[in-house]
Amino acid sequence: MSLSFSAVQAHNVDDLAGLISIYQEAIEQSEQKSPSEIMAMLGDKRYAFAVCKSDGLVRGFTISYFPESSNFWLLEYMAVDSHARGKGIGESIFLHAYQYGMQRDPARMCVLEVDKPGDTGSPNNDTRGRFRFYKRLGCRAVEKLNYILPLDTHGAPPPMLLLTYRKPPLDALDKRQLRQWLTTIYQSVYGQSSDDPRIDVMMSHLPDTIPVVDLE
């Protein structure tokens, strides 16, 4: 399957419609933002929207966030159309997003919010398959961090992990640096307070130097 990649702008009506259709079908509902929030993100220069197409159809997408004055970027959303899975498209769009991030700022770390593998009760949320996918790619987890996604539009999100990806990989993370990452994500991505108590809950039991480990 021949794949092409392109950035998405507000005037790309067909590409945007394809992206939103896959987003609403593939992303766990409790982890979704509203269509109006997605449109606001599209107009924010800190965001990069990209679609993967074949035969003129959108097969997958990524939405990446690059906060100002930070040393990481967040691969906030990534999904493949349900009819095009199992063909290597997921790996292709992940690596395309990573290469874009490296071109934009090679000093930054790629960070991802990913469901812990387990039974979520949602038939469309294949947490185990997604976990195996990120393990195969070489993503690593911030050890002992029980990540709390600050969204509740459609109920509480499932338990989550915070993953990192870089070549060469990150082996450890300073606790102060992790707090800065979490504070930036909470405040800039989800509109929460910089002193949201959930950040303290996540950080309270962690050592000063936190291992970043292979997925098991």
C-alpha cells in the first residue's frame, strides 16, 4: 500500500473530515476532546496535525503538541482507520510524527499518554494490542507513574501510563523535570491549573531520579 503524508489546515475540508471520523471511532470516548476543541487546536501554531492517505482516502492521523520553552513534545493522538489496520500503517504514521518532531526540535523528547493494558469494558479499546504496538516500537515507560488523564467529558478515563520515545532512549528522568512535563501538559493541553492536586498525587511516591524502563 502506497502511503502519503500531509499536514492538515482548516481549509483541508476532506482531510479534516476523514481525521475526525477516525478520531471519533478509534479514540476511547473518555479520552476524546470535543469537535470544537479539536478545531481550536487546529488553529494553534503549537499543534501539528498530519494525515496519512492511500488511494485518496485518509487512513490515519497524528496530532502532536509542541509546548513553548520545554524539552518535550506530546504525541497527543494517533489512530488508524479500523478497515486499514494490520498493514503497518500505525508504525508508519508514528515514525512520520517522530521524524517531524526531530526536524522541528531535535533536542526534545517524544512523550505519549497510553492506556495501561487491561480490560476497560469497551470493545473498541484494545489496550493490550496498543501496548504491544508501542513495545514493539521501543517506547519506554516512566516507572511507577500512575498517569491521571485530566478529562471527564465522557466519564473517567482508564488507568494510564506516560511513555517516552527517542533514539537513543531515555534511561532516567529527574523528578523536577517530570513535574514540569506534567504541569505543562495539564495547563497547556487540558486547561487545568498549574497546581492541580492530581499532579501531587502522581508525584508523591516517586524518587528524585525516576527510571524510564522498557515495556514488559
